Amino acid sequence: MSGSRKQQLISRKIQIPIVVRVVVHLFAYNAAVLCLLVIAWGVRNSWAMLSDHVQPAGPTTFQDHAIPVLFCMLAMTPVMVWDLIRLTNRVAGPIHRFETLLDRFIATGKLDQAKLRDDDLLMEFQDKFNEFTEALHALYPETCPDRLESGVNSISVPTGQRHTTQATASPNSQILQKN
């Protein structure tokens, strides 16, 4: 494969929700920091008016600005992490489901169709995977999970010959022997 990608936006249905969510988080974080700075400024000025304490006219210190920002970081980070985990679960969950289906296929030679949640981001891939599964079941009926197991698996060879193997052989090696 070549080193660089020519197209950056590969799947709009997956990438756009993630980018939008991160941008919303940035705006929410900056709005919260701005609000806290205004509140801190208002409290400091109100306290100065109530206590008749004269504010020095000099520049403010780093601590005057860092404490509200630090407070905002501590408050917003867990919320943003929780929300991004929820969003990435809409991708990671389907990937895990496909891995489980493929692991089961490797172990048993039976391939189930994928069933994802309605709000998952890989619905197009699910449709393609299920099309592949149907085509595989049509070409190799022994891969259909509904088929009853017997002590001997038989596989039909395109030339009309019959090939039988013991059940202890790997189901995938039987499929490969068909070709």
C-alpha cells in the first residue's frame, strides 16, 4: 500500500459525528472557561467593593487566571471523556461484534449474520457483511448456522464428486478443500 492517503474523509457517517462531537466539546469547554473567568472577575470585584479593599492597578498574576481554568478542566474533562467513550462505543461495539462472529466462524465453520444496534455507526458495513454471509451460505450451505450437525460432514465438489471428512477436521479446512 502507498504511504499517504489521497482522501481524508473516507466515511462521512462515521467521521463527521466524531468531528462534530469534538468541536462541540471544544466550544463547551471554552464557553465554560470564559464563564468561570467572568464569574471569578465579578466575585473579585464585588468582594473589593464590599470590603472597601482597593485593588492594585498592576497586572494580574498567573494564579488569578489559572485557578478558574484549572477548576474548569477538572469539571469538564470527565464529562468529555464519558461522552467520547459513548461515541466511540458506537464504532468499537460493532467491531467487537464482527470479531466475535469471525472467531466463531473460525472455530465452528458457521457464520451468523451481524445484528447491530440502531444507533451504531457501522450499519453500512453490517449490510455488506450480511450480503457476504448470504452469498457464502448460498455457495457453501455447510456454513449456515441453522444446519444440523452430524458425525460426518460432507461437502459437494463442483465436479460432482463427493468428499467426506471426519468431524474432527477443522470446518474451514473443509471449505478450503472444496476448491
